[in-house]
Amino acid sequence: MRKMRLDLVSESDGNIERNKLVVSISEFISNLDIIGLLYEEPKTSKRQKEDYQNPVKELEDLLNKNGRTVVKFDSHGNFSFDMGSASKGRILGNLKDVLISIEHLPHKSGNTNVGPAVEIIHFKCLNAENCLKDPAFTKELGSFNHKTIRFENLEIGLKVYEYLIKIQENLNKF
């Protein structure tokens, strides 16, 4: 069995006292583990969690106003949007399961097609069939391969898309 020598040094009132201690390496490691010194969560892991949590918080702060919850996320990538109506978007899913894209529709003018410019964020299932849900429907009727959310405020729509991409990229890191 391999042994290691530890030199213990203590100082009190200017007097230095040295003691030698010989222990087995496994005993030393188990003692470190017991007192919690052996394992420290890697800094990259903490950083990755912060990279995920910061844009989630910013997105929630951007959309959740006046006591109304529009968007929710958990640490596993599960999300929900409730934009207030079916036409603006209601969606449940997991960011790991979807491809996110954005589409800009310019202002429409005319007799029958009138409407403001909008940003539409598309969520499309990657591998799983019907990975997206609409919370307003029953299980049988509420599963989809493609869902959208719509923003008439173009700046907010673009910010939401950018946050979603950041969150998705950081989610895939841990």
C-alpha cells in the first residue's frame, strides 16, 4: 500500500511547530471526501447553468408583466408560452426537441388582407412526432409537429427569438 507523508505546520506566538504524519493515500482521500474538500462542482458547470439561467430570466422579465405569466421555463428545457389567444400562440414543449426559426411578415394593406407587420417564431419538432402541445386542448386534439407564437411588436419578437436561441444553445451544453 502506498503511503504519503504530510508535513503539518502550525504557528502560535511566533513558534513554528512541525509534525509529520504518514497516512495511506486512500485514507487521505476518504478523509478529504468526508469533510467535503475533495469534490467541488466544476466552474464550467456553474458557468453553463448561469449561461442558461440568465437569458431565461431576461426573457421572463421581458414578457411576464403586470402579474401575467406569458412564458415559463424549467432547468430541463421544458417551456410554455401563453400569448393570450390561439392566434398569437399557446405552446408547451421542450427546447431540446424543436428547431426554432423566425419569419418576418410585412404590413399587409388591401381590401381583404389587412394587418400589421409581425414576427412569427416557429417551433418544429426535430425527432419526436407531435412533441408540442396546446394547453387549451385535450391530449388527443392538442399534439402538434409545428406551432408558432406571433409578435406585433417587432423588436420584442426579435429579442424573444434571440433569447430562445441562446437558451437552446446553452441548454445543449449541460
